[in-house]
Amino acid sequence: MKPFKFSKKKREYIKWSKNITEVRTFPEAPQASSQPASPQVEMDDATAQEMYANMAALTHTETEFVMDFIFLQPNQPKGKVRTRIISTPGHTKRLCAALRENLKRYEARFGPIKTQVNQ
């Protein structure tokens, strides 16, 4: 007699004969994902408020980059730092790559961005 196989609820049944049935159970294996899980990010109300910046100042040391985002009102001699970001060199490089990729997508959709250098 040829064995008859079927599966039901994480079990495999193999019927070898009229009186002999083999049952195999399978433990739950963690789902293998090709992509790492995205982190869950929370933001409080104060942080969720947007800050407009039209200028940036960047400095660095051997171990960190400091990015100050500044708002400078037109015809005013003084600007105000709105926020300061301190980051590792590796994270800063990944941020630059992400910005480059998003600028490329933006320009593909809306056309070249004009700056004072290329106007």
C-alpha cells in the first residue's frame, strides 16, 4: 500500500496501512525575514512641532558631527539656532546618502532644484 499523506493544523499525517498512522508535529519556527524589522518610533507633541530652518552650520570632531539648523529672517543681521543635531560619522554618512537618494527622486519627479550656484 502506498502511504497516504495529508497535513492539518501544524501536523502531518501519514497513513501507512489500515491500522498504522504516523503523526508528525512541527514546532513553530520564527519567520525568516529578508529585511530587518523596522524600529517603532514614538514622538511626543513638543518634538512633533515643525521647525523651519533656512540655514545650517556644520562642524565636526574626530568622533561626531554637529549640525545646527538656523532660522535667519530676511533683512535681519542675526539668526537663531532652532535645533542642534549631534551624530556619529557613520550615521551622518548614511544621512547624506539618504538625502542624496531623496533629492534624486525629487528631481526625477519635479525637475532640477535651482540653487544660487547653478541659477
